[in-house]
Amino acid sequence: MVGELGRVTGTIGPGLVGEVMVRVRGGAEAFLAYAAEPGERIERGTVVIVTEYQPPRTVYVTSAYT
């Protein structure tokens, strides 16, 4: 899971639990998402990289193209 690309479907930011779609097992699945950097805001539609995975459905992400 770590290192996979995903797309933000629900804005991630301070005080917000966002959502990211990540390709898994030949399909796409939604995960709850937090910014890897405290205070960072990541808007809907941004391509991100998973930096940490906490089972069963939580990921920490950072923008793939900075």
C-alpha cells in the first residue's frame, strides 16, 4: 500500500478527515485520509502518494507532484 498513487475525493486538511481512492486488487477502493505533513491542505482531485497505511482503511498521504 505504501508508495501507491491515489486521487483525493474528499478534501484533506487540518480538522478534516479526507478520502482517497487507491487502486487495489484490480479495482479502486476508498480510504480515510490524513495529510502526512501537519497543517497541509490537499484539495479534491489532487494525485497523492500513500506514505503510511494503518489497517483497515486509513492512509497518510502527500501530494505526488509538488
